[in-house]
Amino acid sequence: MAAAGPRSSPRGALCRQLLLTLVVFSFACEACKKVIFHIPSKLEADKVVGRVNLKECLGSADRIQSSDPDFRVLEDGSVYTAHAVVLSDEKRSFTIWLSDLKKQTQKEIPVLLEHQKKVLRKRHTKETVLRRSKRRWAPLPCSMQENSLGPFPLFLQQVQSDAAQNYTVFYSISGRGVDQEPLNLFFIDKNTGNLYCTRPVDREEYDVFDLIAHASTADGYSADLPLPLPIRVEDENDNRPIFTEAIYNFEVLESCRIGTTVGVVYATDRDEPDTMHTRLKYSILEQTPRSPGIFSVHPGTGVITILSHYLDREVVDKYSLIMKVQDMDGQFFGLMSTATCIITVKDSNDNLPTFTQAAYETSVEENTFNVEILRTPVQDKDLINTSSWRANFTILKGNENGHFNIITDKETNEGVLYVVKPLNYEENRQVVLEIGVGNDAPIAGDVTLRMNRAKVTVHVKDQDEGPECRPAVQYIQIKENTPVGSKINGYKAFDPENRSSSGLRYKLLHDPKGWITINEISGSLETAKTLDREAATHRSALYNVTVLAIDQDNRSCTGTLAVSIEDENDNSPEILQNYIVICKSEMEYVDVSAVDPDEPIHGPPFYFSLAKTSPEINRLWTLTRVNDTAARLSYWKNAKFQEYHIPITVRDTEGQHATKTLRVNLCDCIHPSQCRTVEPRARVILGKWAILVILLGIALLFSILITVVWRLVSARNKKCLPEDLAQQNLIISNTEAPGDDILCSASGLTTHTVNNSSQGFCGTMGSEVKNGRQETIEMIKGGSQTLESFQGAGHHHTLDSCRGGTVETDHSEWYDFTQPHLVEKLHLCNQDEDHMPSQDYVLTYNYEGRGSPAGSVGCCSEKQEEDGLDFLNKLETKFTALAETCTKK
């Protein structure tokens, strides 16, 4: 199945317009060289065909036209397709007309379009013959013109299926424009397969329609696969370019250079991109004010730049440009639109301020300061209240002593001249200044201007003033240790009017050490104490004394008398260290340093030596020089570990000397910190009250000790019976070890001796609880007899311990108290968690006689039977005390 192309398509309004604009000249046309282009059989709209050299034919042509409305020619000779072109024949030709209206000349260039032919490769004789396979229906490229004028329905193409040769096929379509928005734009004749469009289409809304063609039989059988059928809407130049803004606002400095970018204008076009319909060209239609022409715009980018250097804000501060943009690369038939561009010229510092007059005069009284003496107005053409207009004043000459200062009044932009340091009429009666003025902002770009200057004459007026203390600091020199009462030249002040010191009185305002007094009339000094240079606050500095000078009118001034004290060698050098630790395993020597508070001329180099001392010190220790202020103290290897007292004498260059005993601890250590420094302790003497307190403390300790011993002895001799018998139930435990078998009665019963032994010993007793009654069973070691249980109300029989054959019978109180409690505890222990009788907690052990295969329960004891009872004789003292406590005497 195949799709057939359109039969015919009417030309658009653009084609008719081009035909109407053709001009027929009455003069003959000369033909230029023919141009041949090879193109494919089908070309889309706005595609480049080729390029023609127009200047070679007619360089002065001002109108270019094409005889074929399907093609358009640009000014550079580029040939484009105005519509989609299909070459039905192998060749097609048209003519390009070039016209020069001024010279009334016209030339034509023949253009021949030839179809590109494919070169077929000859088949080799051995190659297999290709057989034609079944052809699937496929779409031919289909397009329609935007905003077509009809007639409608407009035939687009025919769709055919190969299945139509064998079946009756019905055609249908689906997709956008059929059953999707926009609905019913396309329809197909179900019998013929002809595809139609029902109304004009706007490409800016729908640029392509992807339809699906279906071929089916009457019974609904799909005769062929669905066929994609894209329909492209060819663009028509129906949208004019639009600027992004109606009014653009830009700013530019007046001092900018040629080529500076002012701003960029930009326009958009809704037509198809990358075609002539959207190829825009920018230009300036009008500039206000008109001349001179200052701005230019790039035709392709819309960038506005400076074209000349006549930009001056003081002449024109704002420009208005009418910008034009046109599509079709600016061709006369292209669509266009305009916008306004407002360019504001910003001020730059291209004008310096100037003084209103070249010279100024003013006056000021002497000894006054921080007063305004002059105002200097200036003029500036730059924009008011900007950094280019604001003045900046400076004093160029005449202010070497810093008496004046000039500032700018922010309100009036005037220069204000101040006196900041008092002037002296007697020294200078007139001062001439040179002042200059500039701006806060630097001079713009290439502008070279000199700073404007003016002359200011300041007249100093005389005043009747008090004494002057000049210079403020006067220097004198006094030797150290000068005798008290020595007279020295003092401070001198004078009257500035007559330069005399007569009539002035002097007083001391400040003397740090009280070393000096001053003569009130002459101002001379006298030493009140001996001057000590080393006692001054700063030894190398001057000793400052403040002096007050007063005239007859009680006007005064103050000055400083700087006293330089000449040093004398009145101090001996002094060793810095007092105590030194030497680790014998790590240190072979130690350095000893000394200082001298006197001037260096009376100080080092120092001379160190061992003073008169014991022969042992001289034998073990030596001193050697290290430098001008230090010596090295070394020891011999046979020196012992101990603390040495070494006297060392140090002398300065003039013989002043001092001896100091240095404590040196020769220690067996790794680091000096490991050796304790034993400093001499002060002797402590106790007073009578301290001795009394110590004696009272000793007496108190003795009384406490005696009390404790007495209580221990009393407790040992006292009969002990537990106070809380319910909590401390002492049960006498017998042993199964070999011994005498003696049964002891506890309730007045007769004691039975089984083996006729005269000694009594307690046997082993086991107890059993049956039916709420207690049975006591006596187990006698070494015998075969078993004591039967004695039953009866209120009768409980047990065995008591016996010592040395003596039977203790006074146990009624102990028995009556412990027996009920023991019965109760055994009864509770014989119950489980639910308070039911349990048979596996309290078990009864009976005597099984000699030779029982079960053996004796004594095997469970730590002490076996064969061990005997010898261990009882070796019990400690604590057990003996316990036995005595629990046994009745």
C-alpha cells in the first residue's frame, strides 16, 4: 500500500505579492553567467539551495527579485526555498533579476536546478539476483501550508494498501486532529483513501499532526498494520518579532570610551526557529537629540555601544532611541516592530572645582586655637551632591608647623580654615598659606586637569600674655652622691614681651623622691637629699621634676626639668643564685652569674674567686671564667653527695667586690627536681600555754585508754548470756569422733554409762518431728544400744554438754525457752511454698549399729574419725572466750 502526493497546491498570498512587485523595464536586460545547482528531489521550506555571486554580475544592484515565487534571494546572494519544493522533472529553472534604479540598469542570472542522480553499481555476474519482496504501505512526506486559503476541504494525499488488490478495503484515521483536539480537522475517504483538511491551521499552535492510518475489511479484519502518517505544517511568516520590553532604560558614564556597551535589546518571533522567518535584524530608526550620532547597535545581537566621544552630561544628560527589529534578515518584505530605548548619561568627575577668587586675607589673635578664621567657596559643574561635585581641600604650603587645618562644609561645599595650634606674635606676625581643592572622586579616565589653587594670608594679632616656659623640657646634670645642700642651675622661664626672666617666681610642682628644692626668686636648685641613681624609678632614664613659673599678675606656665644623674661606682656586683642543685650523674659543672646595678662602665667584666674557706672546699671545687658576667663552678670526681657551702668573691673593673656563700647540693639524681631543697628552718620556741595544752591532751588519751582496758577486763569476767534468745539460738553440737560414750540427762534423769567409764561426754543427738510431737533420739558412739523416745505431755528430753565428768543439771530456764521455738522453726522449714508438708527438707537419721554398709555420717565432716579430738586443744583464744561465755560456771 502506498500514499500518493497532492495533485496541485495553490500559491500563497506571499507568492502573489512577489509577482505584483515585479517591475518590467523598457530597456534590454543583459544576461550574466548561468548558475547550476544540484538539489534533491524534495526540499523543505527555508532551506539553502546555494549562493550566487551578485557583485560579479551587477555590484550596484539595489533590488533583487526571483522569477519563481518558490525561491527567494538575499542580498548576499543566498538562494532559499520559500515553500516546500518537489522536483517533478529532472530539471527546473528560474531567473534572478538584478536592478539598479538609479542607473536604470537591469541584469538577470539564469539558475538551473538539476536532480541529484544516484550512481548505480553494476551487478557482478556471480551475485545473486535480488527478488522483489512484498511491499508494505508507507507514507510519503506530507505537509500543508499554515493559514492556507483553501478551498476546503483541502486534499492532502492518498493512502493506499496493497491488500486492496485482493480485498475490499476501508480506510480510517485516528490521532490529534481527528478524535483528539483539535477535533475533525482531518478526515479520510474510507473507499479511496484520500486525506483532507477541513480548515486553516496555525503552526504556532500545532506544528505537526501524527495521524495513524488503518486499513480493514468489511468484517473488521485488519488488512495491514497501522500506518504512521505525520503531517507537518509549513510555517508562514505571519508573526512579527516583538521586543521583550516596550521601553528599555540604560545608564552610561559620560567619560566612557568608544565601544563601551550601553545595553542589549532583545526580540522574539513565534515563527519557526532557524528559518528566515525568525532571522532578526536590529537597527536604530531615530536618535533624540539627532546629532551627533553617538550610538550604534549590532544587527544580529542587539548590543548597543558608544560610537563617538561626544558624550557629555553637562551638555545632554539623556538620549532617546527608537529601535527597530525586522525578520527575514531585514529584507524589505520582512515583518518589523519598534521599541524605545532611554539612555541616561551618568556624571563622572570630568570637571574640577575652582575657587571664586585667587587670594584671601584673614587674621587671628595669638595663643588662640580651634577657631574658624576663613571660608573659601568653590564652583563645580558636575552633578550636585555627588562625589564628583563634593570638594576636598588641602593645604599645600605654609603649614609646616601644623598650626592650621582645612575641612569641607558638607552643606555648602565650602572650605573652612581653622587654627588648631596657637600662633606666637613674637615669632611670626604673618603666615602665608597656599591651598588647593579637588573632589572626593578621582579624575575620570583620560581627563588631565590641574588642581585649582588659591593664596591665603593670615595676620597674627599681639596679646599681653604671661610667662613662657620654653623649651618645655630643660636638661641638667648632677653627680650621684652629691652632698646635701649643693647648688645647681635650675629652670629658666621668661616674659615673651621683653624676653626677660626678672620678676618671675618659681615653685616645685612635683619631685618624685624629694631630692631637690628650688629657689623661688632665681629658680636655682639645691640638693635636699643624697641622689642615688640606682634608687630612681628607671635607672637609665631621666629624673623629671615639674616646675611652675609665675609672673606678677599671677599668670603662670609649667615646665619640666630633666635631671641626668651621673653614676658612681658605689655598688658591688652581686651573685644571682643562692642555692644550686647539681646532679652528679648528669652535670659536671654549673655556671654562676653576677650583676652590677651601676652603669656598664663601672660593671663587667667581673672577676670570680673562691674566698677563704676550708681546705676541703678548695680541694674539691674550682672556678673558671666563662664570660664577663659568669664563672663556671666545677667539682672533682671524688666529691661526696652532700650539701656544700662555698664562699665566692666577685669584683668589678674598679675593685668593688662582695662575697656570697653559695649553697651547692651535690645530689645523686637525674634531674634537679628530684632533690629536695632543704632550706634552713626558723627555730620554734613553745610558750607556757602551748606546753599546757600538750600535757592536757596526753592526760586525756591516758584516761581513754584506761577506760577501754577496764571495760574489756570486766566483760571477760562477767557471765554472758545472749539477750535475745529468740535470735541467737546456741545449739550444743556433739561429735561422732571416738571417745567415751556418756549420756547426760538434762531433766534430772540418771546418766547411763554404757562402757562403765567414769567420764561423761555428750553423744550425738538427732531430732524428728512426727505428728506434731518432738522425739529426741540419743546416738551413743561405741555402743549398740538406742535410747527410746520418752513421750509425754510437757516432757522434752535432750542431752546437755558435759565437761570433765560434771553434769550440769540447771538448764530448765534455757530448755523452756529454746525448745518451743526450735519446734516451730522446724515445722515451718518442713513446708513448701504452698505451706504443705514436704518430706525432703528435714530428714531423720537413726543409728544403724556397727558395721553398717552406709558408714557413719562422720565421713561428711572435714575431720575424719581417725583424726581424733586433738584439734580441740589447739583452738585460738577467741574460741575459748566463746566457750566460756556459753558455759555456765
